[in-house]
Amino acid sequence: MPAGFLELHPAPHQSLPRPLVHTIAQHTAGAPWMLELLHVRTHHLLIWTTRGQGRVLLNGVRRGFGTHNAIFAPAGKLVSIELGLQVQGQIALIPADDRFSFPDRAQHLRLQDGTEQLEFIAILEALRRELHEDRPFIEEALNAHTQLLSVTLRRDLLAAGDPPAAKAAQKLARAYGDLLSRHFTEGHSMAWFADKLDVTPTHLSRVCKQSAGMTAADMLSQLIQHRARLLLIATDRPMRIIAQDLGFGSAAYFTRFCQQHFGAPPSQIRKQARPAKRST
């Protein structure tokens, strides 16, 4: 894992003290799964693309994105971003506290107006400069630029108008995503989730495949995979505690899960991700 990984990717239980801005390449270096696997964060995520194409899963719907797109996933909401080979841009990680006023629902904006594009670029560059130069009154400056980013995003959303009404399948996939984000670590069966939504597991899986591009079970599995890898890399928690935190009945079951999805046991995943610690 590249040096500085933990600075760019806070552990799930850690709060983000200040906004962070870096390139997409920096964020995904050595860990493309950080964006590609379906996951939920304790901080807001904003991505601004300047080149390339890919696919994003927001609000239970998978859709394409391209150049000059703003993708916003608030804390506690599911997101998955598949990056094409040529995708470039910047990522802002934003504390989810009362300092800033960001939307409470995931958003995807395609900005065609050059002025709107320049506003996003200028604010993100100002944030990066503050973080890099560490000048006096940096916290005040970071807070001011981040709140301005919030205003710019909300203005652009207002200018874009109301999105098309969601179809029934999209509404169900969104409701399932919201339910997953709150309960995916509790070890519930697919029947439990379907019952909460008053549908059958078969219908739920079919709808998720249609709207999100993966089955309901795959969505749950990806969430657990992402959280498992992050806990193994970013924390020193014992394997049995991580297994409990993720709703596994035993550490042995967690080990089998890691073998199936990562091709290695959890101890090896942690060891491979920490070459510096291994040599000391």
C-alpha cells in the first residue's frame, strides 16, 4: 500500500478533522477498490472529473459519467465509482458536521457552462493550495473555501432543476440502499432486508440488478468487502473483533469470506498492506 494511504483514507470509526483534496490518481493508487466497491463513508465525498468516462452508482441507480461532472455522495449514503482508464480529476473529502451545509442526498451534475466549471476548479485548487502550503489561519481558510464549495454545488443543483421522477424499480433500489447503509454490518439475511421493504427476496434481487447493475446480495457483499479491507489495513483491531463488527458468526467464517473474495486470509491482507511494519 502506498505511503500516506491512511492520511487519504480515514478508518471507518475515525472522524475527518479537516477537508482533504487530492487527485483521483492519488486516491486510488494501489487501492482502486476504495472507489470501485460499493461503500458508505462517515464523511462527504465530492468528485470533479476533468477527463475520461466511467460509471457511478448513486441513489440505487447506475449511470455513466464523463468530463466536467460533479459527483457528490453525502456521509451515510452508498456510492460506487468505476473509473475508466483515462479518468482524471480531483476528490474532496469533507467532514460531515455542522460547519458545512451540503445536500443530504447523493447528486450527479453534468456541468456544461464554462463559468460553472471554472468555479469548481478554482475552489478545489484553493483548497489544495491551503493544504499544501499550510499558511497561517489555515483552518479558517479551509472552512471558508469548503462552505463556498457547498454554495456552488447547491446553486448548480438549483440551476439544473428537478431530476426526472424515479421509477418504481429505482425507488425500491434506493430504499434498499438506504437500509443497507444502516444495517449491513449486522449479519442479516437477504430475507430480513426484503421483509423490511415488504417484497420477496427474489423481487428485490431482480430490481437491484435492473437498477443498480448488481443483485441485492452482491450489493451487500461489496459493502462488507470494502469495510473489511479498510478495517484490516487502517486499524490494528484483532481479526475476531473485525469479524464481530461485520456481523460474522465466527472468525473462521470471516476468514472464508476473505479467501473467497480476496484470495487470501485476513492476516495476509493486513501483512501485504503494511510492508514498512513488516520490516521493523
